[in-house]
Amino acid sequence: MAGTRISFTDEQAPCGKTVGGDHFLDDDDDGLLIRDEYYSCGCRRIRHEYHDGSIQVRAIRHDGKPVKDGYGPDHGC
Ligand SMILES: [Zn+2]
């Protein structure tokens, strides 16, 4: 799969800092959608939408600790 990388300059990382980084976007014909964010401080935010409508969201701080992101796969039904 060929993804798209888009730089950003001022976004809030999971650790709370406002930093720059890269968005990484990818999808395929089956409906999989990947939207990952890589922050310059080392934090990551991962969002994967699957063809059945389920969404996996994960935020990982630059120190390796997982972060509760305010919403999860069972939220918003
Ligand atoms: Zn961070």
C-alpha cells in the first residue's frame, strides 16, 4: 500500500505538548482506513477504521505509556 505523509506543525500530542509531526494516511479498496500521527516528541496516535465499521484508536506517549484518549471502540453507539 502506498501511504500519504503530511507534515503538521502545531498539534497537541497525547502527552499534552503542542508539537509538530507527520500524519500518515493510507487506505485500501476493502474499506480499511489508516490515520496515524507521529509527533516529534515521540508520541504516536493510531486510528484504524475497518471495513466492518469498527474503529481502533490508540495513543501512545513518548515515554511508552498508553493514554486514555477520551473515546474508545464502544463509545458513541
Ligand atoms: Zn509526547
